[in-house]
Amino acid sequence: MNRSELIEAVAAGANLPKKQAEIAVNTIFDSMTDALIRGERVEIRGFGSFTNRHYGSYTGRNPKTGDPVEVPPKRLPFFKVGKDLRDRVNES
């Protein structure tokens, strides 16, 4: 399922026009993104949680030349599935 399919599903499920469903979906995603940027944890009970994982700097290699390249530290979003979602997926 992609974003447009999610918008259609929300519109059908909530009996909303597509434009209002699109605004709702975009607002949710924007709020989650803003929270992760601020370093906060996003938890949706029964679904899962999003956190930032911190990775330190390391020396990598340029695959084309083989030269060493210094990779800076970074934060990447990480999703941990909730127990309810995991159980529902495994039932089918």
C-alpha cells in the first residue's frame, strides 16, 4: 500500500472526501516526522513505535576506488512492531 492507496482507504473508511482524507494523512505523517526530528519517540499503541537510532562515525570504503572514506555520525529512524500487530499478521 502506498500513500495514495492509504488516502483512498481513509476516505472510504471515514466517509470523507479524498481531499480531506489527504489532509488528515499528511498531517499525521508531518507530525510524526517533526517528532522524530526533535528526537522524540512516536508510539502508536497496538501498531508499533518509531525511534531514532544513533550511529557513530566510521571509516568506510569507496566501492569504485577502494579509497577510505570517513562516514559522519548519523541518526536513522527505526520502527519496532507492536505485539498486537505482530500477532495479527502471524494469524493469517
